[in-house]
Amino acid sequence: MTTMVIAVVLTALVFDFTNGFHDTANAMATSIATGALRPRVAVLLAGVLNLVGAFLSVQVALTISSGLVDEARITPEVIFAGLIGAILWNLLTWLLGLPSSSSHALFGGLIGASWVAAGSGAINFSTVVGKVLVPLALSPVVAGVVALTATAVVYRLAAHGDRRTLNRGFQAAQVVSASMVALAHGTNDAQKTMGVITLTLITVGLLPAHAAPPLWVIASAGLAIAAGTAMGGWRIIQTLGNRISDIQSPQGFAAETASTAVILSAAHLGFALSTTQVATGAVLGAANGRRKAVVRWRVAGRMGAVWLLTLPAAATVGGLAAWVARGPAGTVLVAAVAMAIAAVIYGLSRRKPVTAVTVNHPPAPRPVAIAAPAAAAA
Amino acid sequence: MTIHWEKLLGVFVVSFGATVAVVTLVTLALLGLSARAARLGPSDAPARPALFSPPAGTAVAAVCLVAAALVVLFGLWAIVAR
């Protein structure tokens, strides 16, 4: 039993790490693309702010799945299998350079694992619709409309100003707005892992019921997500900052401000929106808010497809893992196979590596030449 | 299953208002600072004559930046106090 708990804690921290580098782009992609922050500085700043955010938040949500599955039937084995599903989906989407919600991956993994372990009765399908599908459809639209309007307002007003002053000013403003997104992210996402670890410890009786997370849980979850963030998920940063559109600093500022406002106001009203979907919607909105901007809808469409696939795909892997991971031998097998798949994905990523140096120079989309010149702001 | 449309509308209205307010304040502040830049010397491409005289521009910039900073502080408070 104790071995299983250790396995869950370690797997949860690995998930937290992938969550970190998957989501660096949400806060920093446009700041890196516009040159407001140098790539390495940006990801380090995001990492530090995620760590701070992990300690700042007062409430840790003591729920693993937000009511999507019957939590009374969740065992450490189910959590382990669910985390494996989420981690593998995060790695695959990272390889493809596509932003996708880590929360949805975690939910999917847990749903699949619970289904296999306890039957379909353990899953609250109506909650899945209300908490996953509806926000999935609406949050990018809300963030997009807000960012589009803000961008249009900025460009209309800024036509009267001195270009150099405006450029410098918006870059400075972007540093602040990107930091706010990173901080809000830290308070949200590090908590997920803390909740998972704490609830596992409660399940096996190592902590009393309704216990707050111990300091080592808060610290390790914060450090894992911060380390992941500071690694920089360059592939996703490139997609969000450069491949959707040529984002300029006023657009980046408008997008980040919109992301912060939507995430914070939603959290205040008791929604948990996916940071990824909000940030991506905001970037798309900002891209459309400037006249003559090129928006590559094909990239956006691919993202939308990945968002729809996230939950079922992670659920499939999670279910498979739960089916195999009955008993210690199965658990070891699942861990070994997961590590092998992770190694293959890493190996594939080295074929076309994206680094801090190359992040702002995306390859041209295959047959069609890019019509617009590269981003003017350097 | 219930979808809380009124909450969703709340999110939209609040984030719309806050975002447009912040970007407007920051842009106005930069327009104010542009007036100073115009006085200090020729710049890249002054698209149109500055909106404000240099002293008025500085004052506008200061007021707008303070207001924007207050919104940011409120955002920080919202993060911490949640």
C-alpha cells in the first residue's frame, strides 16, 4: 500500500512538471514573440511566479476530479492510472506543439481509470457536460471577444501617438500583464496536484479527513510546476506566439490582460476555467483585432480538434493503465511502459528541436508562403 | 445539470469592462508620454500631431498609470484573497 502511495505522489509530481512546461506559453508566448521579454528570462520569470502562486493561494480544492467521478470509489491505483493517461497526453500534445488543457487531461485520465475500475456508474456524465464541455466551448469565445475588442480599442487610440514611445510602453506593460497570468496560473494549477496528493494521503489514512496539505506537499508541488515552467515548453510557445499570427506588443498586452481578467473573474465567481483555453482564445481574438493581421485558422482548427480529443484520449490511456495496473506487477509494468513511451516522444522531439534560440523563427507552413512580413517589433 | 448563465454573463461583463478599462488607461498614458517624446526631438514616424501639450501629457500619463496600477493591485488582491 505504501509503495502505491509513493508511486502516486511521484507520478503526481511528474504530471505537475508536464503541466508546467505545457502552460508556460499561456503567460509568456506573446511576450516572447514581441520581444518584450527575452525567451529565457520570460520562462524563468514564469517559473518563479508559479512557485510564488503555489504558496499564495489560501484554499486548496480538496477534490481530485471536481465531482466528475464518484470520489468514494477512487483508489490510489485509479489515481495512478489517471495520472499516467494525463502525462502521456500532455507529452504527445507537447510534441505536436499544441496547447491543450492539463486539467482536462487529468479529468480524462481519472474518468477512464474509474470507468475500468468501478464501472460507468462511477462517472457523473452530466457534470462532465457542465464542467468540461460547456466551458470548453465558451471560455475561448469569451476571452476572444474581450481580447478582440481591447485590441481594436488600443489600435484606434494609439494611432495618435509616437511610435517609439508606444512600442516601448506596450512592451513594459506586457511584462506586467504576462506576470499576472503566470501568478494566477500558479495559484490555480499547482493546487490541482496538491489536492491529488493530499486526498491520496487521506484515503490511506496517513492524514486525517479534511486535512490541509502539509508543507512538503505545497512545496514539492510548487517546485515541480515551477521547474516545468522554467524548462520552457518552447514548441507550444512557438505555436501560440508565432504560428497563429504575427503578434505585436499592443496585441500581446491586450491578450494577456484579457486572459488575466477572464481567469480571475471566473475564479471569483466559482468557475474553474482552463487557463490554456482562455489564453489561446485571447491570442486568437487579439490576432483578429488588428487590421491586416494574418490569422492562420488552420493552426487554430488543429488546436480545437486537440481540445475535443483531450478528454477521450486521456480517458482511453487512463482506462488501459487501470486495467493493467491491478497488483504491484501491473503497476510496475504500467510505469515502465509509460517511461518508454515518454522516452520515444522525447527522442522524436529531438529530430526537430525548438529551443530558446529558435522559438521566434518558426518554419513556414508547408505549401503556402506567408503573406505578411515577420513581426516588426524586435 | 445546470449551466449558470448569469454567472457566465457576469464573467463576460466584468472581464470585458476590466480589460477595456486597463488597455484604455495604459494607451492614454502612452499617448500622454508621446507628447513629451514629440517635444524631445524628431522620432521615427509621428503619425499625427500629439494629442496633448507636453505638461498636460505628463499629467494624463501619471493619472492613467496610477489608475492602471490600482486595477493591477486589485487583481493581485483577487489572486491572494481567493
